[in-house]
Amino acid sequence: MGGVTTGASARVARESGTNFYYAFRLLPAEKRRAIFALYSFCRVVDDCVDEEGGEGEAGLDRWMREVYRCYAGKPETELGQDLAEALFQFPIPRSCFEQIVAGCRMDLTTRRYATWLDLRVYCERVASAVGLASIEIFGYEDPRTREYAAELGVALQLTNILRDVAADARRGRLYLPLEDLARFELTDREVLDAAAGGGPPPERLPALLRFQAERAREQYARAAALLPATDRKAMVPAEIMSAVYRATLEEVVKRGFPLGAARVGLSRPRKAWIAARTLLRARRG
């Protein structure tokens, strides 16, 4: 199993998920090391199922065994050492890692989701579980903050889904519920072909994607309403992630849900500006 150093963990966060990087740079050193280790773990298990030549089920099993060794204080990899240190300092439930890996495993076996509720299960595993682990590092007082983290995780994942329709289509995956396709009189084959560059998009596809974007907006609003006032300061990193991802969602909508190879994203200066603005607002209460 390849090793990942603490410095490399920070580099992984910076290079593969700068949305997160700008939020986490605000944290004290020990929390920053812990969150980078968590997100590096998420990246390596995601690579097991998403990257060409990824280890698949064997890789997921190997990393899950490493997580169990981390909880026992006996890691065997450099990333495991970082995780073990984080687990010693912060009470991250083992179930968070189990859910993250279970979500990645779904990518090996599930190519379609019949209903929104089915897709939500996937979002909760791959994203809400990460949020629930993260807030143990951020620190919080009110148990309701866990609900905030779970709902925000779903919002972030829905944004990823809308941004990555074409990339997922090239892997044969569709994260738009089939019940929603039926509502707009579309088939999964039509959507996949258009997203993979197999022809012009169906006339009703933009309306379907706008429907999904509105669902994501509702999730952001639901999460914001759940954040207790007592934990607003502690959740500033999460709020920065929310602001950056929400801006990304609106950029995808503004560009008309492009299905080309280029991924819609925000520039680093814009992300830094959003982070600074969110931090300033938090300080002003």
C-alpha cells in the first residue's frame, strides 16, 4: 500500500480538492493535520474505484483494514500514521470510515439510482459521513450540528454530481435519479450519450438539470437553517466549503450545464476571495 506523508496529505488536499484546502488553512496546526489526513484517506479510497487501474474492492478492503489498525494504534502506512494521530486527538466515529468506504463500494456495483431516496443514501455515505467526521475535528457543542453536517454533505455531493455529469457518463455512471428522468420524458441512454459526447443533448435535458440544481439549492438552505448559533464560529471551515461549492453550482447553472471534457470550476483567487468574505462575515456575527 502506497504511503502518504503528512506533507503529502496537505498537497493532496491542495491539488485535488482546493475547495477544501482554502477552508482548512484557517484551522490550527493539529486540526489541519487531522483534516488533511481524513481527506487524503477519502481521496485514496475514491481513487480505488474511479481511477483507471484502481485497486477496486481489494483496495477498499485494504484501506478499511488499515483504518481498524489505526483505531488499535497499529497503523502500517504513513497515511495510517496520520490518521491514527487524528483519531487519538479527535473522537471520529469508526462508522464514518465504514460509511465512506461503503459509498465508494457502491460505485463498483451501482450505475443507476431509481429514486432520489436511493441516491440520497449514496450521498450520505460518500459525503455526509465525511462531514460528520470533519465536525469532530472542527469541534462543536450542539448535537444538532450533526444534522447540519449531514445535510450540507448531501448538498456538496449534489453539486459534484451536476458538475461531473459528463465525467461520470464516460465511466458509464448516471447519478440522476431515473424517476426524475421519467418526469422529463428522458431515458438514461439519451442522457448518457449526450453527456459522453455522443450527440446533441435532448431538448428536455436542461430542464432536468435545472430541477437537480434546485434540489441542491434546497439542500444548502436546509443545512444553513440547521446550523446552531452556538457553533457558527466553529463551523467557519464548513461554511467556506458551502460558499465555494454553492458558487460552483451557480457557475455550472450560469454556463448552461456544459457537458464537455473541461470541468467547471472556480479560479483560485475567486475561491480565496469567497473564503475571506465568509470568514469576515463570521467574525461580524
